[in-house]
Amino acid sequence: MTDETKTSKIDISSSSIEKGIDVAKDFAEKHVLPSIEELGLLVKDQISFWRFNNQVKILTKAKLVCEKNNINIKAIPPKLLCPYLDHAALEDDPEIQDNWAILLSNMVDSRQNIQNHIFPYILSQLSKNEFNFLEGVFKAKRQRVMELTKDLNHLQESRSDIERQMQKKKLFFGKN
């Protein structure tokens, strides 16, 4: 076999491969790609529906929280509501959805002035375990403050008695 024969075989093979690729590409464009696009749209629709259901659940819970606590509802700006709904829609854990509902009820409460976009962002960044940990720390701190307040009130109420007892001890020990 000469070098010229080898080259012509390679050229013939290369053009055959190119033709085969073109045929496969045409087939894929006409028959496979539309199916893949439809599948992508179907998945997108399923995700959109799932997010919508989560939003409805959270809004329903927020409505119940507002009714239970007699909250006078005020309008909140779309700049605040839209990011809230986007973040909340991704939550599927019922406990965390409750937290989203409580956050919204606080945001729409006319007696409060909570119009801050950072709270939905922070909540969206926390896992259930992280939220529960922070909530536990908060509850422990609140309990400690209540205990210290109780001790302080007791001390203030008993101040005059304590001062008298100290005066007696001072006089008693001062005599020795």
C-alpha cells in the first residue's frame, strides 16, 4: 500500500463520518431535542407547582396566625413581599413553614414596624437544626432574664429589710 492509498482511505472515512454525524444531528434536532425540551418544561412546571403549593401553605398559616392573634393587617410593599415569597416557596418542612408564616404575620402587623428584607433572607439561609439551636439559645436567654428580673424585684421589695438586718449585724459585730 502506498502513502497515497492510505490518505484516500482516510479522506473517504472522514467524509463518511461527517455525513453520519450530519444525519444523526438532523435526526436528533427533529426528533430528540423537542422531547428533551418538553421534558425540561414539564420538570419546570412541576417545580413551579411545588413552589406555588408551598407558598399557599405558608400564606394560609400566616392568615391563621393573624386571626388567632387579632392582628390588624397592613399592606407591605412588593419589594419586601416578592423576595419573601421567593424564599418561602423553597421550604417544604412544616415547622420551618410555620416560622415563615409567623414572620409574615409580624411583617403585616400594623402595630409593628417590621419592614426589613433581611429577615426573610436570614430565615432562608438557616437549616431546621440551626433555627432550633438559635431558638433554644433565645429561649434560654429569655428565661435567664426573667429569673434575674424576678431576683431583682425581690431584692428591691426586700431592700429595707435587708438594710435593717445589715445594720443590726454591723452594730452586733461593731460591739465585739
